[in-house]
Amino acid sequence: MQVKKGQSIEDASMQMIEDEVGDHQYSNMEWQIVRRIIHSTADFDYINNNKIIFHKDAIRNGICAIKNHHSIIVDVNGVIGGLNKQNPIDFENDIVCNISRSDVAELARKEGKTRSQAAMRMAVKDMQDGIVAIGNAPTALQEVIQMIKEGIARPALVVGIPVGFICAAESKEELRSLDSTPFITNIGRKGGSPSASAIINALYKLVRAESFP
């Protein structure tokens, strides 16, 4: 495919995705997110065996959380690395990642948890009405689910798309069972920080589209 003069590589890539996918089952807003994931991963399986699943209130809650300046909690720095850095600045959203804090390591040892679990526990106040985005650690997602069940965490949206062989698919299945908490997740083992970042970036694009019609 030859990119025409004046046409960005990103635009050309998005058009290629549109052409290759054709008809799909997603709404317009859902497709903006799924397409961004495919663009970031070059993996069309996110609409097939490992397809993306949306809670009915997921996108609206995510947009509201961003517009109301709530925090975005991530499990690893890799998710931060994939974000458009100007977005959280413009919308005054704190990006919280506790995984490298020394006191997180100490809490993990004390409580017999993984660092990812301890990092989520330490971010509980930031989670209230915010977005939790997990792309790497299934144990982080499991801990957030447990905190929700305990009634101590009330995020507006959980983006749960960790990658892996141990508990990755299972943690996503458990997330999908939480009717009271909006989520964006997928089926199976696939996932990763680039996918989590892509979802957040796509939400920001939807916010900007609402703000500047």
C-alpha cells in the first residue's frame, strides 16, 4: 500500500485495518478502541478468538473519569511508556504507578503478596472514580477484583488486559463476572502493556472528539 502525499502513516494504517476487517460487531465508539489496539499490536486476533469485551457502561465511565480529572492507575511503567504524554496533562489526570516504590516491596514481603498486588493496594485512594489499567500482571487484576469485592475500591472503569499463561485468562474471566464494575477486557492469554496503553489513548481520543466536535 502506497501512502499518498499528505496522508499520515497512522491514517494509512487505520484505513488498512478498516479494509482488512470489513464488517464487525462493535459499535462506533467500541471500534475506535479495538482498532487502536490492532494498530498498536498488528494483531487481528483481538476481534476473533481473543476478542475485546466491553461492559455496557465502560466507555461512558472512562470518558467521564478523564473529563472529571480522576487518576489513572497502571500496573507497570510499560503502560505509561505507551501513553500520549500530553493527554493526562491536558485533562489533569494523575498517572499512578507504584510498582517501583520501595515501600511496595516491603508491603509485599510483609503481606506475602506479589509486588503487583501490593502496588494496587497502595493505590486504593487513587482508584476511587478513576481508571485502573492493567496490561502486564494478572495478580494485579486479581487484587483489584478482590478490593472491589471487599467494597474498598470503586473505580469507574477497569481495563484488564494482562498477558500471560498463569491466571491471565482466568483473571479476565473473573473481571467479566463483575456486573457492578464497568470493564474493558479480552478473552484468553493475549494482552500486554501496548494493548492497555492503546485503550487509554483511544479513550482520550473519544474525549477530545466530544470536546471539539
